[in-house]
Amino acid sequence: MIDKTISVLALASCLLATPALAQSVNLYTTREPALLNPVLEAFTKDTGIKVNAVFLKDGLQQRVQAEGANSPADVMLVVDVGEINAAADAGITQPVKSAVVDKTVPAALRGSGDSWVTLTQRARVVVVSKDRVKQDAISYDELADPKWKGKFCIRAGQHPYNNAFFAAYLARNGAEKTETYLKALKANAARKPGGGDRDVARDIQSGLCDIAIINTYYIGLMSQATNEQKGWYEAIKPLKTSFTGGGTHVNVSAAAIAKNAPNRDNAVKLIEYMLGEKAQTLYADGNFEFPVNPDVKEAAAVKLLGALTPDTLPLGDVAKNRKAASELVDKVGFDN
């Protein structure tokens, strides 16, 4: 069984003080324990390798840097491309050298020099009123069409979900076009950008807006709700969404091997296991995320929303443009 962390500090101290076991691997992660534990328990059962998991709310990169060469961290697992790319840029990762990774994960979903690897994907897609909008597909550019004036809802532009989306748009289209795009979205807004992704579904149900943008896993979670959110889900229709001439924008959960990993071989084994069909199904279904392994056809998100065609823009390029995208959001007063 997996050691469930009661005190992060206590476990980290224990790991620092205890020599690494031959059949163990130390995981630092910002993911929720409930999402990861089923996969980690299956890994231990199938491989005999014990997982020492340290669950952190934030500050993962800073902790590994502070621990330095004596850090017990083998694998770092986070939920945002910006965060994992920052870890690579900080020099606290090492290349993930694996034939399984090379075969399973497209280059666009890996860091430069294989410094990190995507495990699951979540798409940011357009949803519309099931009753008032009659179309099945849309490009992100179409959100700027004046026909949506007073009908578009979105959470804050500085929220990480939208920051990553705007960074992808910027990487594809340049600053001038992105600034124009942001101004058009703001002009189309039915209300001040804010709230959460589920709130835009609520606002579609109420008639405040007809069209919005949302992360796919919220659609899945609302589909299983037993409260008012089930009605929000039933009021919306997700559209096949893509960049003009490209695919759907995704963010990811991703893993990297720590630079000073004491159990590097087991770190590789854990990452490879998490890319296998069994683990991909367990992991992806826990939060309605899309598996990165193309052989997994029966994931809950795929059944509910259809197959995902992720954009081929390297996610490393998205991460590099996040600061500039944030500055453009402020420049146009998007959240004002």
C-alpha cells in the first residue's frame, strides 16, 4: 500500500534522512491524492515498487531547489504546462529517456530535450446553448465575431486556464492579432469576465449568455452531478473546437524526473506505467481528462465528448508566451 501523507514536512524529513530503498520511488506532486492514489496503488501492486508520495498544494519547484543535491525527489508531477516548464528551466529536471515515452507521447506534448512528459490532457473548448445555438463546430477565432456581442461568457483572462489559451493564441498569431482578438472578446462579453468554468454553464442555462469557453473536465464532472449543476450540463452543448488550421488547445498534467533522483530507474518505470493503458484509464477517468496514450479508446472523457485532436503547437511554446499573454490581457483591460 502507498504511504498516505499526513504531514508533508514529516515525510520529507523522513525521506531526507533515510537511504533510498532499491524498490521505492519518491514522488512530489501538486495533484489531489484522491486522483493519484488509485494509480499509485496499482503501480505498487503490479511492480512491487513502493511509492513515497509527498502531496504539495504549491511550492514544489522551490522545495526541490531548496533541498538541492540531497533532494529525495525522483518524480515531479504537476497539473500545468507552465509549472512543469518552469521546473525544467530552473535546471531541476533531467531528460526522460524511454522508448515507451518516445512511442506514446507526441513531441509537441513533451518538453524540450524530453525534460518532461505529458500524462493526461484537458481541452479548452467552446460550449453553447443547446436550445439557442445551432452549430456543431467552431474555431477559436469565431468567438471574436460581433454576432456574439453581449452573448459571450468567460472566466477572468488572468486565470491560468485562459492565460495558457491566450499564450497559445499569441504563439500562433503574434502580438498584434492577439491584442485585437482580446479586445473583440471583451466587446462580446455578456458580463465582466470572472467566476469559474462551471459558472459559464450556469449563465448559459439562465440565458445570460449563449456561448462560452470551458475546460472539458468540468463538463464531465457536471454530467455526473446530483445537484443544480446537472441542469447546467443539460443546458449546454460542447462544440468541436480548434484553432484555424490547427487542433484543440490543451493543457496537461505532466511528469519530470528530478535532476538528482536517487531512484532514477524506478522513476522511469513509474512514468512508463502511468502511460500504459491500465493506468491511463484509471488516471484519466478520475477527473474526466483525455489520455495521452492513443490506444486508450474507452476513457470517460472520450465516451462523453468524442476523440480529441490536440493542437500540434509545442506546449513549450505556450509556456514561453504566458508572460506576454498576461501583459496583453492587462493592456486591453480584459478583466476590468
